[in-house]
Amino acid sequence: LRAQALEAIQNSTDDQAINEARVKFLGKKGPITAVLRGMKDLSKEERPKVGQFANEIRDQIQVALDEKRAAIEAARLNQQLVSETLDVTLPGRPVIQGQPHVIQQIIDQIIDLFVGMGYEVATGHEVEEEVYNFEKLNLPKDHPARDMQDTFYITPSILMRTQTSPMQARMMEKHDFSRGPLKMISPGKVYRRDTDDATHSHQFHQVEGIVIGEHITMADLKGTLEAVAQNLFGDELSVRLRPSYFPFTEPSVEADITCFNCHGQGCSICKQTGWIEALGAGMVHPNVLKMSGVDPEVYGGFAFGLGPDRFAMLKYGVEDIRNFYLNDMRFLTQFDQKG
Ligand code: PHE
């Protein structure tokens, strides 16, 4: 029996076999238990001998079981150590690193420029009150110029802002002019009820700019816009202002930048004019100042609104604005700043 048991234990290679051997030889229905149970039928003389012998065998089997179990456990641990070894010399898998979207890159560049000139940056609400988007910008209800910007209304008084200009009013209302002029840019998304095509997107971006203080002139506006043009498109470019119309500026202008491609010589990008239409701007209308609690007799200044989408298209020769919003990585990774 002992030999049988020890052999069975030796041949066990896993926990289950060990367990079976234990049940078979030491279990309640096993031979040892049977012998020990049968003791009562033995004579007084035989009992201690048989008992001792049975106990010995039981102990030996138990020891063998314990040893084997430990051996199996050790073997498993070893195998695990081998199979889970890390080869620290293997080259790593490349991690795809994200990067700012090309439009955000342009916005960040504009922010850097203006922060360097002492402007504050304020982001507003994409869901805006009609009052701020239109009324306080000198666009009363039924003003025909509202047709210039097809609007997504949420309720009659709440809308998706069609421009970042509401931030002009919001910031002027908050500003304490006794502490100096207001100099602010406001980048963000704007929405218009347009049908998307190569040059229209129902959602695009603007960066609003406003400077209000004493003795601010149109020359300041021109100089500021020139700084933008040179920062984004190249040194030595200049800006020209053409008369235009916005209800919230008077006079209003459309600013053109010298064509960065031909430097004013005339090429296909600037349609042979030497100039590229860049943005809308003007001197803030006295009505707008008044409605935001600013005295037009004392303070005044300029505002502009530029389109980073348009700037990105110009700068990189992108012909379809929809490319910016399709999230095609083949397109977007072209603008990887890490090169
Ligand atoms: N908000 C105008 C637009 O979206 C741009 C603009 C801003 C014009 C500020 C003048 C002053 O067309």
C-alpha cells in the first residue's frame, strides 16, 4: 500500500492528481481509515502495533503529499517566471502622439502675439443671448443686416452665436476704465445656418479683438492688423483698409493683406490684385459703446473679427474648408508641428 501510494503521488503532476491521491489513500473511504476503523475488532496485543504501523504509513504518505505539492507549486512558479520575463532590450512600440488641430495652432499663434502686446484673452458662450449677439451690437430686431448672418435660434431670445462680437459688449460692460484701456481678444467657435460647401461651414472659428480707451485711432487698428499679418504670413507684409459696412462699427473696413505668395505682384491666389481679403474691422460705433455703459465722448476704439479657418486655408493652400472638420488623420497630420 505504501509503495502504491508513494508511486501514485510521485506520478502526480498537478494539483488535481495530488488531490485525488490524497482522497484515495488518506480519505474517509481510503485504506488507512479502514484499517484504523477496524482496530476495534483486533485483540489488545495487536492493536498498538497495527495502530502504530498504520499511523506511520499515514504520516509517510502525508509527508510525500506535502513534498509533492510544494514541488508542483515551485515548478509552476518557475514556469511563470520564465514565461513572464520581460525582455527589456526590445524596442518599444511607437506611441501616436496627439497634437493641436491646425485651426487651434493658428489660434494659439494669434493668442501668443496678442498676449505679448498686453491683451487679455476671454472666451465667451457659444450659446448666446440674442441681446448680446445682435441688439447690443447696434442690430435691433428687424434690422436688415441681420440677414448677413443666418442664425440657428434655440428660442427667440437664445441662439448659437453667429460671431464672437458679443464679447465686445460683455467685456466693455465688465471693464473698469478708470484702471486703463480695455484690450481683449476672444477666440472661439461660431455658427451660421449655411449649407456646407467648399467655402462655407455651419460651424467655424473667429477671433474677436477690441481695444477701447482714450485717443485710440484707426492708425492703431492698422498697425495692430499689420502685426497679425506679419506674424502669421511673413514679415514686410502690409495691410490696406477698404470701406465696408458692419452695424457695430463706424467707419467699418475690410482689411486686405499684401499677397504673401507674390508679395503684391499679382498671382492666381490673389486673383492678380496683389491683395488678399483678410478680415472685418472698424471703429466701435458710439451706439455700441453707449449700450455697454461706455461714454463715447471720452472713450473709443477699434474692433476686428478674423477667421482662423480662412487664415489656415490661405496659409496652407487648403481649398475646401470641410477638410478641417472631417477628422481625416491623413489630412490633419500634415500640420504636425513636430515635423
Ligand atoms: N463680427 C463680424 C463678422 O462676423 C466681423 C467684425 C468684427 C467686424 C469686429 C467688425 C468688427 O462678420
